[in-house]
Amino acid sequence: MFNYLADSTVVLSVANNLAVTGTGTTVGMIDVSNAVGPILITCVSPAGGTNTMTITPVMNTINSTTGVTNIPANALVIAAGTIGTVYAPGATNSPGLPATFATVTSTAVVQTLAVLRELTQRYIGVTLSGATLTQTITITVTYMKQYTL
């Protein structure tokens, strides 16, 4: 059976213009048990926030933000870049190499990392942390779902 791209693409907004204050929060906890291939996490933060916010992808075996663990470093990789970008073999910005999200300060930023599904637990989310935060962020999770009848 042929699986149409539009039917198998999942795009979820786990935080839409979320105001992050204080010490932060954990959002998401998306069930990715039906995901095939890499899962893309995109974080968009406008300019103007205060203090430094750390973005950490997390996972859990249950649908809960309590008891989450960080997604292993080798499961977070650089997603393919802009169309037409040529990567030198072994370059530090080459797709597939391990990476982390950069911290968010007062500058606008758009970041995307790929998560290798095979190295995670059933539910994934994102922990946003820092001290005395006043930040705004939008986070989307995109993946291809396995064909089912």
C-alpha cells in the first residue's frame, strides 16, 4: 500500500508562543512510538527575552513530565540545512553529527535538531530552564508516522 506524504506527516505544536517565566517548565510529552525515521524538534524564540534559557530535549516511558530523563547526546543530531547547502565531509555543521540546542538569550533564534527515534523512549518533550526567565518560545515536533490501516 502506498503511503502519501501528506497522510503520514505529523506536525505538532507543543508550545505556541509560550511565555516562560521563573525557572522554566517541561512541555510536550508527545507519543512517538509510531514515528519512522528522525523526529525534528524546532524551537523559535523572538528577540527581547531576558536571562539565559537552556533547551533540553527529554524523554519518558509514560506520558508525564515527572521523572523525565534527558535524551542521550548521541540521539540528538544536526538536521539537514538549507536547500543548496554543501557540507564538507566531517565539518562540524554536517547533518547527522551530534548536537545540542544553543541557549536562548535576548536575540531571536530558530533552531532545529533531529532526534533518532531508535534511541529514545516512547514520549519526548522539551525542558526549558534558567533563572528569573522572561522568554517566549514556540516549539514544534515533526515526524513521519508509520503506515497503519
